Amino acid sequence: DHTEPGGSALFDSYLEPDRPHAEAFDEMFHRDGRVRSAYRALHDAIAPTAATDLAVRSEALDRAYLDQGITFSLSGQERPFPLDIVPRVIAAAEWSKLQRGIVQRVRALEAFLADIYGDAEIVRDGVLPRRLITSCAHFQRAAAGLNPPNGVRIHVAGIDVVRDEEGTFRVLEDNLRNPSGVSYVMENRRTMARVFPDLFTRQRVRAVGDYSVHLLRALRAAAAPNVADPTVVVLTPGVYNSAYFEHSLLARQMGVELVEGRDLFCRDNAVYMRTTVGEQQVDVIYRRIDDEFLDPLQFNPASVLGIAGVLNAARAGHVVIANAVGNGVGDDKLVYTYVPEMISYYLGEKPLLPNVDTFRCWLPEEKDHVLARLDELVLKPVEGSGGYGIVFGPNASARQLASSRRAIRDDPRGWIAQPVVQLSTVPTKVDDKLVPRHVDLRPFAVNDGEDVFVLPGGLTRVALPKGSLVVNSSQGGGSKDTWVLAATRASDADRELGRRGLATVIPAGSPAAEHGPELTMGQQQQQQQQGRERKTSPEQRFPRTGGEAAC
């Protein structure tokens, strides 16, 4: 390991003792200033770089995103989604442990969804209380008994993880409905490779460009077994949706049609697509529309974004909806606290990735603890997303705390509380220096019914304001390219992880596979409905990205 960061002007005062949240785990530097082994090559490449050169390349990143229309709205202004020039690096051994934990979690949640929309054995056996499920706003009774042909409900999952003060990865929340942000993962990599190509010559970084191949394979595998050549479409709310760029990118890369609800119709419990050569039956719909807007016959009758009768067609086995209707009960923030019990019940295993410690306000004893210590905790609304509605107790005023206590007493089911987790930090360019900023990570998992593929890396979001722990773009956050290093030979650190049983080192020679505005899906789609009533101008049709599921 190298010596302290002070040898480079870019890192001056990087580890100053009085920096905010100084106790956080820094991913590049040990507490004594030595460079961690995974970051050694990156540090050696960046440290000699002049601040002016770094600024020029950073501006090139912003221009590249503006040219592609990858923007988001902040305070009423369209801005490029901030991509920081310093990538985040994850060692092969660390990634191996993280990957196995994500796969385990997806399999347990898959079993949970199949169970509660079936025989509900986990409730009957007393592992979970029935009212936990029935009180969830995203539990869809219309999905009961609706069994996908290959048993997959979670075709795509986004599992948000953070690193605590000890450097341990912990799951912050699960996204099982419409997790967005994978377009940023691919575009971040493509843009970084073009603007900073010399960084990639020093390390073997696993590729992320084949995500669409895995997604298409999973969607085709989801079709009914009697369909030899499935027709797959991507269903988008349209150009007003903040994640439209991602919808169009995935459709283009998979080579399938990007459609809106008005392009599809149901007849005799089958779904058809209107084309220039006539009707074509659709076998799999990768929908980026929330349940509420998907089928006006079953849910919101005012919706013009979905397809009337699509749920009946799915029940008849003539079309598959990916992700499945009703998945929202699996990523409910209160249900999240019971995932360790699900892993034990369905898989007979111990969780490989721990949750963030969480207090459940609907349990009287835990509610009393939260009310007594609210000024030390982070309070989150169960139905919240995008960083909205979160109350940081240590920073809250007496009036805010009093208001929060009333809200908890009025609706205990609607709130959870967690200790303040000092998210890990990674060097981030601010002005002409590199400074520590807090990050989280959203890896994406794709389930084809046989294997769960986890894209190496995922979306790293970074809190750009000094001292901020909120990484969402609506709160001023940005993103980083996430590098998962390909395994070569077992390093000392990797062997140590292996001795502790924390990681499996991939053998040498293994193939190296390679949120825009933070609105809820409902808010985005209500805007989309309103947009239908307005005349579409060329400016309005300019694609913009964003996070459908808390990006």
C-alpha cells in the first residue's frame, strides 16, 4: 500500500480530521492514509494529473451527456446528470461476496412473492403476520393465483446497498417493480472510456455492456413454453416519463419494439400490437408502467397508459408481464425488515448480506424507542422514494421532530426508523480538488428462471453537497462509473476475505464478463396522463432520463 494522499495537490486535506462524518469508511484510503490495494492503480494514474486537465475532462463528460439528452430537472432547470470523473472500484473478492448475497436475496424474495399470491404458507406458519401483507398498499389481490409460465416474477431487481463504518455491505432497500438506472451504468462506462481511456489500460475492469443480452434472454425465457419465437416489447408511458431515455435504449439494444399503451390491444385474452403490416401477437411485455396504470379494467379506470384486459390475458397464459403485477409488496420498506426471516424460511440459509438495523414503528415497543430517540435516528416513510419525506433526526428542528412524532402516532405502519449510517466515501471532484463524498450502490440482477445474473458493478450514486448523506439526484446527487476488477490471482486482501469465509476468489483465467427527477412512478405517470392532453412539441419529445424506482 502507498503512503498518505498528501503527495498530490488533488488530495490536499483529503483526510482532514474535522471533515464531516470523519468516522465513515473511505474506500480509497485506510485511516492512516495508505491507499487500499484495489485503488492502487487508479490512485497512481490520477494523482499526477493537473487540476486543469481534470477540469477539462470533467467538462467533456457533461457535454457528452448533454449531447445525448441525458438530463434531469433540478430546481426547474434541465441539467446533465452529474457523472463524477473518479470511478468507484470494487475488488473481485468483495464483489464475489456481494454478488452471492444479492442472488440469495432475489431467490428468497421470488419465493415470497410466489407464496403470498398462492397458499401464503409463510403467514400460515406464523413467520410473518397476515396484516403485514394485507396492510401493504402494493399488495394486489388481482394478482392472486396468477402464475408465470417459468415461475419468475422478479425478472429485474435493483438492490440498494451501502457500506457502514466498518466497510460492511448492508442492504438499504429492495426495488422489485421497475428499478431504473441501468442506462446510466452503461452510459457512464461508455462515456468514461471515451473521455478517460488511459485509466482502463492499468486495470482489468469487468464489462457492463452485455446487460441487454441477459435481459432479452430472461424475457424470452419467460414466455409460454409453446411459443417457439416469442415477441417481446418494452412498454413505456411515453416521452414525458423521466426514464424514457432508458426505455428507448434498452429496446434498441435488445432489438425489440418500444411501444405505448395505445399501440397494443387485447382480443380473446391475447395481446396484439398494431404494426404497419397488420396485427402481431405479443408474448412478453417488459413494462415500465406502475401497476396502477397498467390495466384500466383492474386498477385505475382513468388510465390511458396501459392496456385494457392485459391482466386477464396474463391469467389465461397468453402473455407474460415483466416484472409481475403485485411485486411492490416485496419491496415495501416494512416488509424489507422481514427479508432475513424469508431467507431462513424459504432457503434454510443465513443472510449473506445484512440489512441496515431498522426499527418498525408498527410494533409498540419499537415505536416507543423511536419516539424517545427520534433526534438520533433517520425516519423514513414506508411509501417514500427519491429521498423525499426522510427526516434526519440529528439535523431536524424541534418543530420537525414534533411533527414527525405526531405522524408516527397517527400512522405507525407508515414509518420505519434507522440509525444514521455513515455511508462510505469515495474521492469526488469538487472544484479543483478531490474530496470525500458519500456513496451507495444499486446492483442490477436479472433472473431467467435458471440463473440470477448480477451485472458487475451497478449504479453508484454520490451525494455531492458537503456532509450530505442523501445520494438521490433530486437532492443534488450524481453518479460514478463502478469498476468491478476481474480476478487475476488471489491478493493478500482476497485471501484474508477467503479465510474469514467472506468471499470466494474467482480462479485466474475465469471469463471476465465484462434518477433524473426523483418522482414516484405514480407522480411520473400522472404527469404523463396530463401530457397526453397537451399538444406535443419537438422540445417536449426530447428524451430525458430519470429514476422510476428511487433512482
